[in-house]
Amino acid sequence: MLQGKCFTLDNLPIWVFKKVIETKERHHLIRLPSRIGLKVSDKRLEDCWRSIMSDFIKEYGVSDSYKRYKNEMCIALDMWYRAHAEGQKHLSAIAQLHQLQAMQALSLEGDSFEDTLASVSKGMGFRVDPMQVTVKEFYSYSKILTQDVG
């Protein structure tokens, strides 16, 4: 059982969160020193990650750029299907355009993690240590700063 050995959204350092998203290596979700010598199945790690992401989405929602991405990909898949099922080859070109628009929606996401981290640190008046600050704390800091600006 991973209970207590795996991070949750409440205690997951923002750096580990970023690392798992970038590398898709779920073993980072096991808390040290528990990770040393511990054999955990990929399914259990995936369950842990799903739980974290489910909590994250409940707490913070989904970004507009991700919604645009999903919408454009759904349109593209519909066009691909219609192009092949109905034999309308011109729909393949339209599907490619929607796929390109979907990828552009993700690429317009904004600042890099390091830029965001620096902005939050500057705004809070102290260095935010990504190895110590949890995902919840980081997003709370970001929320405070955006409320101060708005």
C-alpha cells in the first residue's frame, strides 16, 4: 500500500509536480526516504497520479488554453473520421488545420515555470523554494498576487 509513501496534492512539492508532468516518470511521486528500496507497480503510481490530478482539477480547474486544445482536437478527430468514412478527402486538410490550431493553443500557454517562479518569489518578497513549497502553497501565492494586481 502506498498510503503515506506517496505525495498528495497537499504535500507535493511544486518541483516534483513539474518533473512528473515533463518526464511522465511517476516514481517521483514516492516520498523520500520511502523511495529507497521500495518496489511499486506502475498501476499504483498511476493511481496516485490520477488522484493528485483529480484533486488539482477540482481545486484549480482547467486552463482556457487546454480547453481550446481539447475542442480543436475533437473537431480535428471528427473531420478525420468524416474524411475517411464519407470519402471526402478535403476534410483531411481541414482536420490538419484544426490539429495545428490545437497545438498552437498549448504553445500560447505563457511564461516558463522558472519565469513564473521568479515572479511569485518577487511578488511575495521571499525566495520560493520549489523543493519545499507545495503545489497548494504555490497556487495560493499566485492567487494572492493576481488579486493584488486586479
